[in-house]
Amino acid sequence: MPAEVEAAAVRPRRSIWRNVALFLAVVGPGIITANVDNDAGGITTYTLAGAQYGNKLLWTLIPITVALIVVQEMSARMGVMTGKGLADLIRENFGVKVTFWIMVALLVADVGNTVAEFSGAAASVGIFGVPTWVSVPLTAVAVWLLVLKGTYRQVEKVFLVACAFYVAYPISSFLAHPDWGVVLRETVTPTFELNSGYVAMLIGVVGTTIAPWMQFYLQSAVVEKGIKPEHYAHSRLDVVVGCVITDVVAFFIIAACAGTIWKAGIKVETADQAALALGPLAGHHASWLFAFGLFNASFFAATILPLATSYYVCEAFGWESGIDKKWGQAKEFYTLYTAIVALGAAVVLIPKLPLLKIMLVSQVVNGVLLPFILVFMLLLVNDPKIMGKHRNGPWFNAIAWTTTVVMIALTAWLVVVGVRDLVAG
Amino acid sequence: MPENENPHFLFFSSLLGKKVVGADGRELGRLADLVIATGEPYPPVESLVFKARKESFQLPWSAVEEMNGTVRLKPDVQPEPPPAAPVSDRIRLTEEILDRQIVDVEGAKLVRVNDLHFLVLKGALRVAHVDVGFRGLVRRLGWERVVDGAISLFRPGASYLKTESFLSWKLVQPIDSAPGRVRIEVAQRVLATLHPADLAEIMEELDRHQREVLFGRLDVETAAEALEQTSPELVTALLETVPPEKAADILEEMAPDQAADALSELPREQQQELLQAMEKPEAEEVEELLEYPARSAGGLMTPDLVELRPEATVAEALAEIRRRADELPFIYEVFVVDTGGVLKGICTLKDLVVGDPATSLGRIMREAPATVAADAGLKEVARAATKYNLLSVPVVDADGALRGMVTVDDILAEVVDAR
């Protein structure tokens, strides 16, 4: 045996290096999921939160991070301990009917989200003068080709690079020179306003951060990676780091928009308007970085969302899936994937379509779905037959159920408001 | 059950949730599960489980008087609580089969069970088919009539109405069920019919627990063949799940280079433990290979080859090949070495087949077009194989002594993986 291998073998087992190496081996699912979470919808929501309410919503990021960690940790733990995806567990434990309706809702919500991603991509390159009818089909084809023609390793590399590009937001935030003292103070000072606009924005921020697809995606990704129970501690760290990164990016977006657009009193309604408005206030570099970040996020999410959705639907119904299969072998999988991408892109191209309304519908469906998913997850994670000794402890359960109840209350409100807005026109 | 009924088929979904009533017509609960005994090609239902509120009760199937609309029991039957732990060689259909993944042995893939199809024959209920199709899904959702009606209205010729995606029970392998001696025997027989590469792919797709269950059911030979087709990480993970004795037996069966790859992923102590449990000659071969990095010529090579002296005749060479045919997976050429083990030349299989049986190998052998050192990288080995169109590349040490050969299938697998 060569000398260096021998040396590695006799080294004490719990050394720091071994831990670092193990962490790097299991890292990925948590961080990628969390970054996809900051998609076009997420960035729009944080931008508007900062532009319309300044720093007043910053404090919510701390409880949101805790809730996100609690929910995502359960997904990752279930994935590692059972080796099964969430759709799999729901089908095996709650039967066909429940699974069917969850999958229908997930499909509708994710098509809506995909529409949002494509419109985000179109809006961001629109700032550089590229018309929608050029950018959307090109993006759709690029997404489709990347996933279906690329090998797994290439795709993973592209994803990791996309994760790194989120640094565009902190940079553009620093370029905007907000008053960091004020920002930090407001982050730790909860404030509350009882007007419907503020509450709707608060719910929007919560809703966009904790979305149902994430639990399915994270659990499947953890399973796919084949993480062993004895390495779970490292996987949990991956999840926690990912959740913190998500909200750190959100923090910088809100801070940047609050320090500039809100301070200058400019009205914006979309993320690309915010990117444009940043130009005169924080310099063109900040504006470009903002637009670039939006494109990166939209493209990244437009790649993962349709793929992930096709995976869980096939998993639930027992159809063959996987990008390493041929078309004939996994017909349902490829048809679904192509249909979601095509539909998502086509909807954006329809002129005069009420895009905001479509996004509202998908947000409402997400909101209706989330309580069910959270309750199913809590039932599964506490089932001794499934989780053995890795069930939630009493304290963890208390936090998890509280999170669930708060989320249910908030999303119930979101659904009511959303439906009212839809009906009102 | 009346024995004079005509034989007919019936779906599990049509039975689940049916009222179970006593002889006096009083409702006792609803049918929740059926238990079958394994072993027969079409196993009979042995008992039924019904639920009353939250509690479950079990009864032998012989207690059923008749079944139409409701499941009516014979008088004086005593329902008992079902056993808490899984019973060996019994399968609970709702718990372990329905909605679960099973291996479709004929199609060599994983499928999910949407429904089960029973044959009702002489009062017995036997599992005949597993329904994995879309129609089964629609039936479980309770929409069969509506969907069938709609489709026959618009496309009466649709294949949906005519074809059933049934798999014969004989050709499926459940993975989420209780073990048992008969089960394992049936499983081994059924699984041995799968191509090792297909079996390997199925194992990669299963979750960890199912994978271990399936792996535990394979006989040593099938297990070794399947493991040769999977990634070294998976091999290592699976070997850790079986007793060291069986793991050692499997490693002996595997090609030495693959066994070495698998062992190299294990911690040193476990590696030594397994090597000691293996038979001496196999263990020594593997130990030698373990000294080289996995992706070098030394790590890729196999010591299993035909090595002969120049004085040996063509007839002797062919006899040697025949004698060792079982242990050698590939024979493309024989290697001619001198007393010191130094590679002198090679004879291809073609040379031997067309050559005069009495000629010595030294007269017909040709010089090896290329050799590589044990520490040569994958690229160098691949280049040598491509440049000279070699099916195997000899590996030699500094003195020119033959150590092994790298075969083209191993090179290809590495190159494809590296992409």
C-alpha cells in the first residue's frame, strides 16, 4: 500500500480533515435546493418587500430561516433514513387517491412557477434590449437541451456555477451603499403593521421561501446522492448552510432595494423595474448585476423545477424516470418534462396574458398544498415503522408543529386574499 | 366460499373496503388486507384482515361463507388480532405489495403495483397477476367506469381499452416483504434469470433498504455477477450488509480486479478481515492488485490470463484454454513467457485456431505490439489499446515480467464513467 494511503488509514477517525472531506462529499442537495428557492418569484417578492416597505420586513427573515431549517431538516432526515423520496412515502402510506390529488396540485403549482421563471428570464434580458420572443424560446431550448443532452456531471457543474452567481446580489447590495447600521438594527427588531398590504407582503415572503416542491426535491436529491445514515450529521449541516444562504441572499436583496428605491420613493412593481431603478441610484454596475442575478436565478429554477416535478410524478405512479433512460423507456417522464417546459415558455409568449394572475393562481395552489404536505411529513417523520429511532424528539416536534400551524394560518390568509383578488378581477 | 362457482377473475381493488358481516348479517368491519402463503406459482389467499374502527382482526380464508356485495362469514368463527411481527413465508398484500415497488423480472425493471388480479377457483382465491398499468391506477381512483366510457365514446379503438398491463405473479419479485426460507428459494430462482447488468441497474434504483433485501436473496454466483456490473461504492455498501463469510465467498467469485476495486473502498481493518476470510489463492491475487491505484493499469488489470512457455505446442495451448475456460471471462490471446516470467510474445486465438497443432508457440508467436507499466494511467492504457487495436493490453514490470492484462471492457467502462 502506498505511503500516503497508509498514513490516511492510521490517522485518528474523528480528525477535522476527515469531517471536512465527509462534508464535501455529502454537500449539494441542501445548498442547491436552497438556491433554487431564490427563483424569479422569490427575487421579485424580496425586491418588492424592500422597495415598498424598506427594512421593515427584514426581521421576518430570522424566524423564516428557523422554519425553513426545521422543514428541510425533516425532509433530508427522511431521505437519508428511509432511502425513499417523499412522493414514494406518501404513496406507500396514504394510498393512491391522496397521492393523485397531491400530484395534480403540485403539477399545477409547478407549471405556474415555471411560467414565472420564464417571464423572469425574459424580463431580465429585456433590460439589455432583448425582445421576449427571442429570449423565451432560446431559454426554453437551452434548458431542454442542457438537461436532456448533457451528462449528469456536466449538469451538476452548471448548477454549482449557477449557485456561485448568487453572489451578484450581495455585490450589488454593497454597490447600493445602504446604511448598514440601520439595516442590522432593523433585522433584529420585529415590527408589525396591521394593514392588508403589509400582511400580504409578509405572507408573500414566507410563502415564497417555504414552497411544497422543495421538500420533494430535497428528499429525492438526498436519496439520489445515497447519503448513509452515519453521515447524516454532515448532510444536516448542508441543509442548514443552504437555508442560511437563501435568507442571506434575501437579506441583501431587501437591503439593497430598501436603501435605494424605497429611500428615493420610487414605485416599482416587478423585479426588472427594480433593476432599472437601481441604475441611477446605485450605478449601472449594480443595475446590471441585479438583472444578471435575476436571469441566473430564473434559468436555474427553470431547469430544476420541471425536471424535479417530472421525477416526483413518475416516482408516485411508478413510471420509469431518469435522464439516463431512452425516450422509449421513460415515455411518461420525457413527455411530462417537455410539456412543462413548453407550456411554461408558451404561456409567457401569449400576448396580453394576465401573467400576474397566473402567478397568483400558482401561489394560491402552493398555499393550499403546503399545509397538507407539512402534515403528511410530520405524520411520516413520527411513524416508528418508517423512521425507527430517528423520529422527531418532543422539542423538535413542538417547534415543527408550531411552524406548521403558523404556516397553515399564514397560507390560509394568502389563499383567501388570493382568491378574493382573482374573483375581483 | 362455495366450491361450485365458475372460475373467474377479480381485482383486489374491488374487494378492499368491502363490508365483512357475520353469519347473522351483523357488520363486523371492512376488509383491509389479504394474506397469502408463498411458494406456489399462483399463491392462495390464506387469511383475511378486516378493520373495525382502529382495530384489526384476522381470520382464515376458510371462514368465508360467500362473497357478493359483502364478505359473509360462516357461523361461529373467532376473529383474532393479527400477528404483530411479519410471519415468515406469508405476504400481506396491502401492507407489502399494493402501492409498493416490485421487480418485473421479464421486463427487467422496477414497477409500482396499482392493483392485483385474483383467480377465483373452487372457493380459493389465488394471486394471478399484478396490475402495473394506467388502467389499474384509474380503477384505484374509482374512475374506471367514467374514464372507460369517455374513451370508448371518443376513441373506441384506443389501446387503453384493449390491453391490460398485467405481469404474471410468477415473474415478479416483491421487495418490501417478510423473509422466509421458501421466499428466498423462489426469489433466487426468479432473480437468477435476470441478466446481471439488468439486476445491477435495478439495484442502483432501489432504496438502500430494498437493495439490501434483494441483495441478501441472491445466491453467491448471481450476486458476484451483478456486483461486477455496479459501481465500486455500491459494491462496498452492499458487501457490508451481508455476513463476512458470504461477502468473502462473493469476492472470490468476482473477477480479481473488480474485487480489488470493491475492497479498496473499505476501511483497512474490514479489508483485512475479508481478505483473511477468502480462499488463499484468490486473496493473494486481490491483495496484489490492491497495491495499485484504482485507475492505473495495475488497478484495472486482471491476473487471470493464459501464460505459456515458448516450447508449448498449439495443441497444448488450446487444451490449456479449454481447461481454464470456466475461470477466465475473456480469452483473446495467450501470452508467451520465458522461465523468468518475462513476456516474449503473444499468440492470438486466431493464430492458435489456424496454426498446425504440433508447432511450438515460439515459432508462431508475434511480438506484443504494446505493453504498459503497472503505474501507467488510464489514458496511456486506452491509447495503447486504440492505436494497436488491442483487445487486451499486457502489463509488465520494470524487468519485462508479465503481471497481468487490462481488457478492453474495463477500459471502456472507465472511459465512459470519466465523461
